[in-house]
Amino acid sequence: MTGSEGSIKLTVAQAIVRFLMNQFIEIDGVETRICGGGFGIFGHGNVPCLGEALYPVRDDLPLYRGQNEQSMGFAAAAYAKYHLRRRFMFCTASAGPGTANLLTAAALAHANRLPMLMLCGDTFLTRLPDPVLQQLEHFNNPTLGVNDAFKAVSRYWDRITHPAQILQSLPAALATMLDPADCGPAFLGLPQDLQGWSYDYPAAFFARRVHRIRRQSPDMAEIADAAALLRVAKRPVIVAGGGVQYSGAVAELTAFAEAHNIPVVETIAGRANLLATHPLNIGPLGVTGSDSANTIAGAADVVLAIGTRLQDFTTGSWTVFAPDARLIGLNAGRHDAAKHLSLPVVGDAKLGIQALTTALATHRAPANWVAKAQSERRTWDEYVTSNTTPGNRPNSYAQAIGTVNALVHPRDRIVTAAGGLPAEVTANWRTLGIGTVDVEFGFSCMGYEIAGGWGARIAQAESEPGRDTIVFVGDGSYLLMNSDIYSSVLTQKKLIILVLDNGGFAVINKLQNNTGQDSFNNLIADCPTVPDPFLVDFEAHARAMGAIAETVANPTELAAAFQRAKSAPKTTVIVMKVDAYEGWTTQGHAWWEIGTAEVSPTETVRAKHAEVESGRAAQRPGI
């Protein structure tokens, strides 16, 4: 298709696809297409034009057919997380409910600072056929529709209203997704008529372009201030977040901690920054953390927080750190670097750590402080060993985690999300390989587990095809979203899925009981609207979607089944019942602020309210 001299005549949809095809990124000296492909469910809002544009490039820009738009978005988020935000997938949905289904996934990507491009149908620009199928009509504002809801959950949002507009909008969306500080989902609303309109686009717009992730050097005055504070610290600690991995700064973090003898604790997103056996790895921090990390964090006088947004599960709702502890925030994002009156060091984690190393020279933290931290970690390791050992109590999440942990390859990837499993994996998993743990707790989103596992496996197959992606999922999340078992079988992207069935939403039942209430509407057996409770046959259900499946009675049988799954040719689902009441990890928890009933006719509720409120004594001011 030729236009005027130096231009190419294309439809808007064709131009978008051609642009994506020609955007590359340099990773470790190798140039790779930034967009790894897409996830799509076609409808009248995207198949006539965007579908037409994608078909000719289907081998180079693969389009994975999803079963649900929300799970497509989860898969795209997990893909981006695996690739450390250096590559992304697009998601395309039709106008109306298909697009609306992506809202939750967009929120997840936004909370986790993950790149994802959404190309979604929109109502007709001409308005000649209005109202059209699936259009929401706002009587006083005809421009308002479903797509406007994405403004709250996108880092970049635009509605394309003229073919020339993508000359500005597409590069702006890409720049947002590649920005270390502002990274997140980008949304483009594509009106159904405009997708097919043509325009003479400059040929230069489609020239091959190689991108690099920006590394912002920190301000040296901020480095000097941070180094001065660390030099006088008697009890320093490093909080290592997910940003350490996104920056590719794991080696620098390790070298810095070793050179200056500073203990390291990990956030949920920062799990697998250090191996479990590293002598300065004191454990996971916070509400779902370890006694060792929480004890050391509570005693620290200076906290160096690297690449973390310091959410409440990390900070114990800001009770984990001593009220008078000084915080240093090293982060690419100013917003995160300055939280709670931190001394901010705004910049790339790798460059920031290197600069701090130089500034600290030969300084080392007191040996007795590190010895105390390591003693605490040994005690925690003993607890985890006991906690994950089968036979000492009814079947538990921890026992399943320990069983799998003993059998995985160090480069196998672990995926889990909402419910009780994020806490149990965070506390009990012993990291064998750097960057191999994906605990989705930024948005704590049920349904991410299997869909995210599928997306991670697609990414893993590109660089580590011989390794496995292992999904831990509870029965509640499984029932919410399980159709990507079918997706994984169809696309031959093998998963090993552990379905741990505790009969309902057991972790929320635990929270309900811990706030003084009776069990109600969480476990299936405690639902007043369920006259005849029964449990789902997850094995039969998974088989119906083409997976290999089996049910095991205990961790010993689980171990044998897991070994069979490792050698199986396709997705395997292993089901094991776990106890809803006695199976929980009981240690390692920090205080967590929750809303409790101040007035209640129930004595136990009143008592629990007083107990929760008493925890505020350790809470840092919200500044």
C-alpha cells in the first residue's frame, strides 16, 4: 500500500500493528521485539479491522486466544513481570462488556507498575448508528462510555479520534510503559469506524527503532546525605523490593550488603532477590513475613528501602519500623522515594546502589548487629522446617509448599496470588533461584494464579523452555477463574497446578474469626443459603479441560504426583484437601490495620476491637 511520496497508506489498525512490529529493545546486547504478541477475544468492536491487521503478522506477533478478558490481562501482567518490565503483551477486546472485563486486570497492572497495552473497541465517532450494540448511553454526555472507566486504572489513556492521532499517542503509550518511574498499563480506545479509516502515514513512523530502559542517575547530594546517615547507623537494614529486580540490580544489592555488612529483608514483590541460603538474607518482611525480618526491622535505626512502594503488608501498616527509625528511600519514582518523610534518593536502583557503595567506601555495620540478625534467621529457619514437615498436624498449605520446594528445579517459577497462599508462600518458600517467585499481592487479585501462570509460561518458554511454571491456587480462586487450564493445554504451554482445597474462602474465615465473629458465608459449610454443602471434584473438572489430573490424600502422595507432573507432557493439576482451621502458619505476622466494629452486641467482637486498636501504639505517624 503506497500513499504520497514518503508515506504509506494504511488503516488505523494496520498502522498500529506495523508500529508495534518495528519496536525493539536491547536486552543484554540482544535486540528483541518489545511486544511479545497479544491476547485477544474478537467481537464486533475489534475483529473487522484490528483482526484484519493482525492476521498477516500472526507468525511474528502471535495472538493468543483467551477465554476471558480479565484473565487475558492477568496473563499479560505475568508476562511483563517475568520479563522484568522490558517486554509487554497487548490485550484486545471488543466494545462493551469485553472491554469492561479488562478493568480488574488493568488495576492489577497499575498497582504493580506493570506494562500492558490495551487496544479496545469504542463507539462510532460519527454517531450515525447510535445507539449501537453494547453501548452505554449517558443522556447528558454522549462522549462518556465504558472506556472512560479505564482512566482510573491506566498510566496512559487516550481515545483515538483521528487517524493522525496515533503518530503522537502510540509513542507516548510506549514511552509510559518503558518508563521506570511511571511504568504501567496504557489504554487506547479505538472507535469501530475509525479503526478502518485510512491515512497517509509517514514511512519514517514505521522505521525500526531500538529502545533502552532509562537509568536515571541519582542526585549526588542525595547520595551523600544517605551515605552520611548509613555511616552513623548502629543497626541498619536493607528492605529489598521488586524494583531491585526490575532494575537488574540483584548483583549490586548482594555486593553492597556484603561489602558493608548490612542485613537484608525482602518485600513480597522482592521475594527471590537473594537466595534463601545467603547469610545476609534475614527473611521476608511484614504482615505475611517472618519473625526474623520483623524483629530486625523493628530494632533498626536506619532503614534503606530499595525499589519498594512500602505498602501496608510490607510495613505492618507502619508498625514494623521503630517510630524513631530513619528511612532512606532509593526509588526510580519520586512518589515512592519520599514516603513517610524518607530521605529520598530518586534514581535507578543499580546506579543508586553503586553510588552508595562508592560513598560508603570501607564502612561496615557493627558485627554484633549482623550476628543478631543471623541468629534470628536461624531460629526462623527452624520454625519453617517444622512448619513444612508433614505429619505434625493436618494437611496444610505449608506442608504442600515444603513438599514442592524440595522437588523443584532452582529455575522453576512459582506463581500464586490472593487468599491464604501469598502469606504461606512468602513465609515458607525457600528461594532456590533469583527472580523465580511471583506472589501477586500488589492488587491481591483472586483469579491471577492460573491465568498468570499461563502468561508466565509463555514468557518462560521464550528463554527457559526446559523449566516449569508451578501454580499454587486455592479452591476459591480456582472457582473464580480456571479457564486458562484449557488455554495452557490448547497452546501447549504446560503448567503444574496445585489446587489446595480448604472448602471455601478459608483465609477470610480466619480473619472473620480473628475479629471475634462466628464463621459465616466464607466456608461452603457455613453459608446459610447452602442447604446441602458439597465439595467440587476439581480433578474431573480439570480433566474436562484437557489437563492431566489426580487427587492426592497427603503430602507424601503429593510428592509422588509432583514428580509425575514434572515428567508429564502437558498441564497437570494435582488436588489435595487442606485443613481450614489448623493448617496456618502461626508465626511471623506483623500487626495489620483493619476496620473492626467499635460497637457490637457480641462480647468477642468488642474484645477483638480493643485488641486490634492496642496495636496502634507502635504505628508511625501517617506522614
